[in-house]
Amino acid sequence: MTKITVGDGVYIITEIRREAPPVPAVPRRKGFVVLLLALLGVGLFNVWLSGVYIRTGYRVSSALEEKRTLMMQKDVLRTEMLALKSPSRIDAIARTELGMVDPRMEGVIR
């Protein structure tokens, strides 16, 4: 504020207003942006890794179930094979279906 004397004790008061200083723009903080992008990248990687983990778990579970099924089939086939290799079954098929008989002594070549 300025006082200016104009005459016999008369003063003019002038007020000089200055413009408000411009609000400084927020400086670009490259470190903040880089940190934000790094956190975003880590978050996306974590989500992707969780998906991979879940898919792998399903594959392992599926493979274990298939293994159990194949082991059961193996046991059934082994039992069937032992039944088919049974000497009494082979003897019965040889005598009834193929007409085989026990060898006679006169038929043995010395």
C-alpha cells in the first residue's frame, strides 16, 4: 500500500495489487511413474503366475486320476491274463475243443 500526498494533508492511498503467483505445476516425478509401472507389472505377473499354478494343479490332478484308472485296468488285465493262463483251463480247451489226448507209450519215439 502506498500513501501519496496530494495537497494540504490529503492523502491518496493507492493499493498496488500484485497478481497471485502462478500455482506451480506438479513436477513430473519420473521415479513415481516408474514405481507405479513396476508395481503394476509385479501385480500382473502375480496374477499370471497364480493362473499358471492353478492350471498346473488341475493337470496334475487329472494325471493322477488317469494313473489310478490305468492301474485299476492293469490289475483287471493281470487277473484276466492269469485266468487265461491257468493250466486247468488250457487242459480243458485242449481236450474238448482241439480233441487232444494224453500221449501213449507206443506213440513215443525213442
